[in-house]
Amino acid sequence: MALANGQWREAKPNEIPATFRSEVNLVRVDAEVADGGRPLAGLKKEDFVVHDNGAEVALNGIGREKVPLDLILMFDVSGSMRPAVQAVADVTWEAFRELREGDRVAVMDFSSRTRTVLPFTTDLRSVERAIREDVLYEPFSGGTPILRAADNAALRFMEEKRGDRRRAILFITDNEGQRTMSQETVVVHLWEADAVVCGLIVNSLSAMGVASRVMNPTGVLIEQAMRVGIGGLADKTGGDLVKASDIRRDFPALMQRLRLRYTLYYPMPKGKAGEHRKVLVELAATAKQSHPSARVYARKGYILPDSEVSP
């Protein structure tokens, strides 16, 4: 269904509904299964094998299309990013066709600082206006502290009430950041926030790319040694990076992949609040045989919450 009047796309009849609601005693893991770069539909809980700290766990349920999504669009407004952000703005409404009723979108941007442009809303027209009338009016200068921006987005999610909503941060960036804090610290905060990091990687005339080539004593370019992107965050949280060769095609496609992730539920193991747990999500043997080239994107860990807080 078109979004001409701000309506949401209806779920297709064959889409897998959420079959289990998360509770305090359940762990929830979002997982994307992609085959040839396209989301793989039709999988059931029997098609997944999940290990928690090395021990296989039994899934209580699986959800997909009908699990509501909270999405932060995080725009890089540094350097020469304006043409790329303009291109994204031009296809935003088309990308929103992948959203569902009940999904919420917030807008943030970052350069030397991170700013909340628009809080979470179901009003997609207001999101589009915020991008065109606010983000695009930024000066597009300063540095690109990607880690700091991701950390601020995680903290923003922590301010929201916990529940059944899936959480994702979508960066629109050239991925030419500077190291401003520990990646490990940011990953822990993203795990605590239960947020997936994805990235639409666009080309820009980055000042870093034409900076003077200064060597350190080891022979490594200083600018290269200080450069950091979101690849590690995406890997640890189960997100995906797409290098945009055609924004009109790639932005909606990435939104679709975000929306068509599976949500897996299993009993929470016993442990102390704040304990770091490792997670491994794979396809079961029969599913691997049917889809030998499929790849699973899922977070690598989580933090055991307080007993009063949902995971």
C-alpha cells in the first residue's frame, strides 16, 4: 500500500507473525538471514540453533513482521556529506514503504556533537520534514566521532521504556570516523540498549581522504591509525553494512532488511545482573542444506538485566 497519505504498508498474508511475547525471564535476539544479499523468508524456530555462553538453548518462540520497530536514523553531517544526505532525503518516502503500523522513527545527526533532531514518532511526514528542513540545514562541517554518536544513540534508547519493540540504529555516513572512545564500551551500551547498528555507507568528498599523508614511527599513516568506522559495532550487534552505489535502490533495500529480521526468544539463564553473556546464532543443519550460501546476522552477546527489567 502506498504511503501517499501517511498510511502504513499492510502485512502480507504469508508474513510470519510474532508468536511469542518477551517477558522478564526471556532473552530476545534479533537475527537477519540473508541469501545473496536478500532477506530469507519462511524460516521457523526449528531452523535456528542458538548457543548462550557455549550451551545450546531451546527457543520458546520466533517473531518477524509484526514485532514493532523503533528506528533511529543517524545522519553524518560532517565534511562534504550534504550531497549524500540530500540523495537519501529524496528517497526517504520510498524507503518508508518498508515500515509497518506501530513502527516509530527518530532522527539524530552528528559531526563534532550528536543532536536529537526529532524524538520517536509514528508520523512519517514529520520525519521526512525533519530531514529536509533541519538536517539538511546543518553546516556540514567538523569531525566524525562515529563511536560517540552510536553511544549517544544507545543512551537515547535506554531512556525509552522496555517492551516488545525491536530497536535499530541506521547510520547514513561515509564511515570515515575518528576514534573518540573505546569500541568495547559502546558495544556494552548497545547490548544494554538491545539495539542493532546498521550502516548505509555513502561516498563523500571527505577531508580525511585528502589529508596530508603523515607517517608515524611504525610506518602506518597516522590518519589511518586514528580512523574508525561502524563495522565492529555492526558485527557485535548483528547489524549489516551496505555500500550504496545507488541510493535510490540501496536505502529502501536496507530498510527492508532491517524490517524483515527474525526475533528469537529463549529462557534467560541464571546469573548476576550486569553479567556479559556470549550468543551464537546459526542455521540448523537442514536449513543450511536448503540455503548453503545464507548468512546469519545476530548480536554476539548481551548483558543480564536486573530482575525487574525486560531483556
